[in-house]
Amino acid sequence: MYLFNQASQNTTQDTSWILHHIYDAYELEFDLIFTQIKIHLPVFHFNLFGYPIEIGISKHVVFMWIAALFILISMIYLANHYKKSRVPKGLGTLLEVLIVFVRDEIAKPTIGKGYEKFLPYLLTAFFFIMTSNYLGLIPYTSTVTSSISVTATLAVLTFFMMLIGGITKNGFFGYFKGLLPHGLPGWLIPVMFIVELLSLFTKPFALCIRLFANMTAGHVIILSLLGLIFVFKTALVSPISIAFSLFIYLLEILVALIQAYIFTILSALFTGMAVHQEH
């Protein structure tokens, strides 16, 4: 494939070809045996107060739309089955199992009373992350969750859900007062308030970096293992490289689900801590 031809030319010089297949771009690439097809996506350039601005539809945006469309169609399919009082089959059964899992094993235990208000967001985040992760394992696609902007947006949404939930339940001043442990000495209150306030922002930051790093690392490892064939310039290492790459790829199938679960349960946990500060 063209990927291997490109790798054999560039590996001895640098590793930019690995990052090229991970980073976002304004084009879609389809590798054939001896050539490569590129579909250029629309990009718009304009000036805002004298500063050049570039806005376009990148490949991450394209596959984010595809993931969202797949989720929308799947949920409409499942809803139609329930409207007709029919038991879902096939994909519908899988979706029902996952929805019940998020509700009974994530939202209800971690948030507790009032979890129903936050369940729509948790389900949306879970299915979006899981679908995007699995979509990125298909050849010629892109892993949306390996973009820091996407994971940061999801983390910010979790942050606002946590903040709004805590303020709605405890009041504005009551919520921030509840950040401090009871029985602190007066002189320690300002220091602990700053520490707790910083920890409030580190929670979404950890969500963002954890998802981004885990989804990026898997692809880098696979491409690096395949690149060993061209680093050593011999086919003798190809069985080892391909075997380990296949193992990591199979591991990525499991990681794709685990990362969706971790992001969702941490979002629910942080929200539960903000809503029920008395615990």
C-alpha cells in the first residue's frame, strides 16, 4: 500500500509519516497499491479584525458527523421498536443492553438520587465516544477522540454539567462552601479554598487528557511496530511486527469500549460529588 511506500522513504529520515496519519487534515486519503487518492475538503479563509482565520471541514469533523448520524439512526430504530411494542432484535438488543448498563451500573450508583436528569448526557457521551473509537479502527477512517479539541469539548460539557448540577442542588454559595471540608481552622480556609478550586478544574482536564492520550497512543504503537520493518530494512522482522501490531489492534477493540466507560463513569462520579456534597 501507499502507506508502506511512504514509510519506507521517510522512516530513515524522520517519523513525520506516523503523525501524518494521526493528525487532523483538510483532506481524506485512500491508499491503493501504488498510488493514493485524496479528496480535498472545503476550507474558508477570511480576516477578522486584521487577523487571518481559517475555518473548514476537516476529516475529524467528517467522521464526527458519521458517528453522530450512526447514533441518531440507531436510536430512532430502537425507539420505533418500542413504539410498536416489539422486542428489539440484533442491533436493538445490543443498544438496549448498553443503555441499561449505563443507567444501572454507572448513573444510578455514582450519582444516586436525581440521576435521571444527567442520564441523557451520560448516554450521549458514552455512545459518541464508543462509536467514534470503533469507527477509527476501520481502514481509511480517523479516530475523532484522538483530537484534543474533541476530548476537551467533551470535558468542558462534563464540567458544566457538574457545575450546574451542584449549584442547582446546593445553591451558588452553598456549592462553593461545600468544597471545603468541615472543621477547618480559620487560617487554613483561604489556602484550602484555592486548592479545592484548582482541583475543580483539574477534573475535566484529566478527562480530556486521559481519553486523548489513550486513543492516540494505540495508533502510534501500531504504526511504530509496522515502521520497524522499514527501519531494519528487512522482511525478517515482518512476522514479529505484524503479530504485535495485530495484538495491539485487538487490544484497541477492548480499549475503545473501556475508554467510553471510564469517561462516562468519571463524569457521573464528579457530578455525583458535586450534587451530593454531604456524602
